Amino acid sequence: MSISSTQIDQFLEMLSAERGAAANTLSAYRRDLEDFLSMVKAQGRDALSAGPDDITSYLAAMAKRGLAASSRARKLSALRQFFRFLYAEGLRGDDPAASIDSPKPGRPLPKVLSVDDVDGLLRMAENRVARARGAKRLKAIRLHCLMEILYASGLRVSELVSLPRKAMAKGERVIMVRGKGGRERLVPLTNKACSAYFSYSQALTTQAHLNGESPEAQSKWLFPSRARQGHLTRQRFTQELKDLTREAGLDARRVSPHVLRHAFASHLLERGADLKSVQQLLGHADISTTQIYTHVLEERLRALVNQHHPMAEGGDG
């Protein structure tokens, strides 16, 4: 039995006796440690002479093999505990794993709806307005307005539901949005969003007139409600969006206000917008936040090369 194997056995005995580690846990730790030590053995080192570079090289090799960040982090956890044990037992004078950072999981790509999916949702919202009668009509107009503004602007749901009634001056086609940290930004709206905005604003005024409310008594919010905040809650809007999604024949689990914000950004980039402009429209303080969308740019550039490069299959020649 090698020195390293003996040390692994001692470490696992400690885990079992002092921490009550389960058999499956001990087996997993043994596999991870033996895997690492077999690599350093090829370099002429063992558990007592392996250094930080050996650990980082091992983790890099695991990443190259396609091992997920979570699995690499588990392996590093086993190595940390092992080397901490060797240090505590006086078998080593240092802990080579102490300075190694855990592998960070890659940021998941945002869920994105296709242009056709979003178009179907907007048409369904518009159709609801055409069908609605009585008290339900204002609610239908409100939802249509919410949908058009959200897809046209990419607002955060909290920014959307808390829009003040005077967010857009009459005749203007931009809205002033107060975002995170109190930062303000101007966001342009499409013609359809402007039309939905004014239709809803007029419907609010008409309803207030029918209720005998004076202009001064009307809510300062564009989307008023009886909620404590005085405006429509994000939860209520999300529920209405889910209902609309099901009516449009889409999977409600795939759709949320945040997914529509992602659709806004992705569809702009697919059609040639630059990342810096999208960052400003989304209200991201740091462009690194917007870089979750770089996959869209990469796909667009790849398609551009495949279509136009003379050596690419199917190129223009």
C-alpha cells in the first residue's frame, strides 16, 4: 500500500468516526482523492508534496473533460478536507488547498421567447380588449398596455407596475423610468406601445369621470389598485400574464415578466443592436450584467460568417 493510500484510509477513518460520514460519502471521497493523487503521481509527487498548482491543474483538467462546476467544487471540497486533515495531523507543514477558489457555476442563459411567441401574446391581449365588456374592459385594456410597454421597453416588472401616471408627457414617445439605486433613464416606446398607453390612460380618465372623481382625487399611479402600495402588484400582473399565456396556447411555466424583458433584449441584439445600447435600455449599471446575452451576438456573428465568408459552406463566394 502506498503512502498516499494510507493517508486516504486514515482520513476516511476520521470522517467516519468523528463526523459519522455515510458509506456513500466515504466512497465518493475515496474516488475523488484517488483520482487526484493518481494525476500527481504521474508528476512524481504524492499527498505530502503536492502543491496548489497541482490542485488548479487537476481542476482545469476536469473542466476540460466537461465536468460541471458543481462537480468540480465537490472534488475541491474533498481535497480541502483531506489536506486540512494532513496539516492538522502534522503530516504536512502547509495546506495547499487553502488558497484555491471554488469553481464558479456558469451563469445560466436566460429563457427567451421567440418573436412569434411574443406576437401571439400581444395579439391575444389585443383580442381580449375587443371581446371585453363592462367592468372587464378596463382590466383588458390595462393588461394590453402592460404587455405592449413591457415588450417595447424591457422594463423590470417592479419599474413597470410602479410607473407614475405622468411617466410619459403628452406627445412624447419616451418614458422616464426610475430604476435600481434611484437611477433615471429615458426609454423610447414603439408606436403600438404609445397607442396602448394613451388608450389605457383615456380609459382611466373615463372611469374616474363615471365614478365622479375629480382629477385631484385620482391616483398618481398609471396602474392603480387597492394594494398597500397603491399600484398594481408584480404578483398580480404575473398571474394575469400566466392566464394570458395559457389562453394563447403557450406553456405558462416558460413565461414571466422577466422572460419578456429577456425577449426584448435578445430580439434587439438579434436584429443588430449593440450590447452597450441594450445595457442602457435595460438600466444595467455594469455591462457585465448585460453580457449574459453575448450568446445571441455570437450566434448572429456565426450566421454572418457562414452566410458571407467565401470559404464557408453556402457562402456567397
